[in-house]
Amino acid sequence: MSKLWNIAVVGATGAVGNQMIECLEERNFPVGKIKYLASARSAGEVMEFNGKPVLVEELTHDSFEGIDIALFSAGGDRSREFCPSAARAGAVCIDNSSAWRMDPDVPLVVPEVNPHAIARYTNKGIIANPNCSTIQMVVALKPLHDYAAIKRIVVSTYQAVSGTGKKAIDELRVQTGELLNGRPAKCDIYPHRIAFNCLPQIDSFEPNGYTKEEMKMVFETKKIMEAEIRTTATTVRVPVFYGHSESVNIETEKKITVAKAMELLKRAPGVDVVDDVANGVYPMPIDAAGQDLTLVGRIREDDSIENGLNLWVVADNIRKGAATNAVQIAEILIEKYLK
Ligand code: NAP
């Protein structure tokens, strides 16, 4: 029998944590012991793994004895504080928060784009999972970049509330119900009402007028693609539960026709080309949710510049944008690096 690995899921009770557990089950990850960690609020709750009960424990610095891989999704503060303890105990951390992403010693990995970067996990015992919007964009752009060298990206996002976690999912559900029943909607998670609205603010504003989310797309794209691609982003929260959509405009060194882009994208790993406008077929969050591919459609040449292309890119932010990407990294780690 092949080796089994002891896994800790940090933030097991959250939106991403729940999905990570489901991904480990679905993909038959060779799990030996599994440990669910969360805050003191959830300690003592019983969840399941492959139909067997697992007790949720409070996250402490001593939680990682005997753990091989720790999947973190409990917020940046917890990752900053506890990843080093987990690494000292011998676990490799795969972190979903933004805490370590831009650390030059920490690889930032999308398996379809830069799997070789995983080798650098030995620096700190930490591998960072990129921001959800960045992951789906680079999955779609990597094959086009390899062919024609992308010089510049202009991206606008339409991001689902599940990207903010379980409390935001409840906020959209409750606000929608209240408004449809003629009652006022209460805002706790977002600065303004999200139901029947769009918020051109994700995370806080930086002094340059961009949000942190927008700047993550700028910086993370360069690090993952290992190229000085100029990127400008506008990130928008929309009243969708699951699935981020993106309008992506690229300018390339060399021309890419629509036919060439289709050909490249059709054979790209992790991509599904959904583009048959004559029959009203294009990517939508309702189709992206619950599966792991990045859907790409509405592929058009941008006639306003010499070498430009427009794309519409949609993926499940909790799966490919977080949990699936992390579990894919873990799969490569055990196959190629851990003994
Ligand atoms: P969430 O649904 O709010 O879940 C947060 C998780 O963190 C819960 O399990 C929570 O445990 C745990 N937690 C909170 N405070 C803690 C503490 N003091 N000690 C231990 N555990 C604590 O949020 P989420 O959407 O899953 O996001 C989790 C992380 O993943 C964040 O860093 C987020 O930026 C990142 N991420 C999210 C997405 C996404 O699409 N949602 C995508 C990429 C990355 P309790 O239940 O006990 O409070």
C-alpha cells in the first residue's frame, strides 16, 4: 500500500476549509490521520471525513505534532502566527491567506502555471496559494503568454460573496430575503448592501486609490507568471453566491487570432473553452460552481490596439480559487518532493 499522509485542516469549519475536506475526499488523497482545527468557538464540534466523525480542536502552537501537511485557511493573522510553528513541527504548510504570498522565500503556486516553484517549499516549509481572482486569470492566460508574450493586462472582476467567507454568504441570503419581503436589509460584513447591488470595493483602499485585492492581482500575477507583465485591475463584489467572473483584456507582443487562442486554450490544462455565442453559450458562474475547471469564452480580438484579445473567465472561487488549488499542490508535493 502506498504511503498515507497526516493532514491538518486549519479553518476546517470555514467556507474554504469545508471545501478542502471535500476535495481531499473527492480526489482520494492518501490521508492517514486527519485533524480539524478552528477557533475556540468551534472546538468540540464534530464534523466528518469520509463518513467518519472528526472532532474539531482549537488551533494552538502544539497542534502540529506528527502532521505532514497543514492546509491553512483561517485568515492571515492565524497563518502569520501558526505556519512557523507548524513548519517547525515538520509539517509543510499550504496557506490560503495572503500572509506569505509576496515573501520572496515562499513559492506562490498555481499547478497549471508554475508547479516547479513548489521545490522552494524547503526555504520556510510554506507554500502560498494565490488570491482566488488571480488563480483563474493566470490559468487562462498562461498558454496565451507562452505563445505570444503578454505585455499588459486590464482586468475587471465580478466576485461572488463566498470569497468573503461563510458570514458573507449568509449576509447575501438574509438581505435578499428581507428586501423581497419589504423589510430593510442590515449590513454587517460589507460596507454597503450587497443584495441587488455591486460594490466596487474588495478589501480596504491603499494610498494609491486601488484596493488591496486589486494590488494582489498586480503583484501576484508577476510572481506566478515569472514575468514583468503590467496589470491593472478593478475588483467588484456582485450578488452571486459562488463563482468569480472576469473580463480580461490582454496586449501581446505577437498577434493571437481568435482561432489560435481557441486552439491554445482547448489544450491548456485546467481550462474549458465555453464559447459558442451563436447559440448563447458562454461561461457563467452558475455553470462554474461545483467543478474545478476555469471556463473561458467570449474570445474576441481587441481591434483598438495592434495585438489585443478580450476574454471572459469564470471559475469556482472556493474550489479552483482556493481549496482545489491547495489540494493539487499537496498532490504534487507528495508525488515529487516528500518522502
Ligand atoms: P470563513 O468561512 O470565515 O472561515 C474562517 C475559518 O477560520 C473558520 O474555520 C474559523 O473558525 C477559522 N478561524 C477564525 N478565527 C480563528 C482563530 N482565532 N483561531 C483558529 N481558527 C480561526 O473564511 P474563508 O472564506 O473560509 O477564508 C479563510 C481564509 O482563506 C482567509 O484567509 C481567506 O482570505 C482565504 N481565502 C478565501 C477564499 C474564498 O474564496 N473564500 C479564496 C482564497 C483564499 P471558527 O468557525 O471557529 O470561527
